Amino acid sequence: MKTSTMRANSTSRLAQFVLAAGMVASATLAHAAAPGFTVQARDQQLVKVGMTQEDVRAALGTPARSLHLQAANTTTWTYQRPEAEIVFDVDFGTNGKVIATGERQVYVD
């Protein structure tokens, strides 16, 4: 009787350990994958005025940041370039379509 109870407790602890290890590994991978995608200069050329947000997401992936300006009812998506100090912005108008794009330098302290 004790042997089967000990075996059940041991199996339960092993299952808990495996579950916890899986959760830690998933959290680590999620943290390691930075939000948004890094885009190359050649990728920027895929984005054209008039594209929808779905079109841009399909071409470039998820942006690193999204900023919505309520007063103007516009949205800007920012993608990181491999060069840490350069980002690529995609501006969407009130209709949700691209109205402008551009890269800019950001200053890293």
C-alpha cells in the first residue's frame, strides 16, 4: 500500500515539475522574442500608400509599437531596424490606410 502511494506521490511531483519547467520555458521564449519584428531597408519598400493595416502586417509583421492619436484619429506603427538607432514608421489615416512612411533616428542613452 505504501509503495503505490509513494509511487503516486512521486508521479504527481514529477508531473508538477514538468509542468512548471514548461511554463518557465514558455515564459522565457516569450520574453526573448521582442515585441514586433525587425525590418530591413528593403522590407520598407513593400509598404505603399493606400495599404490597409492587414496588408502592412502581412508584409512586415507585428510592429514594435503602435501609437494612436485620438485628436487626429491617426495611428503610427513603429518597426525596429537592425541598427538600434533607426526605426521605420508607418502612418495610417482616419480610414485605416497608409498615408505616409518614413525612417527616423532615435537617440539611445
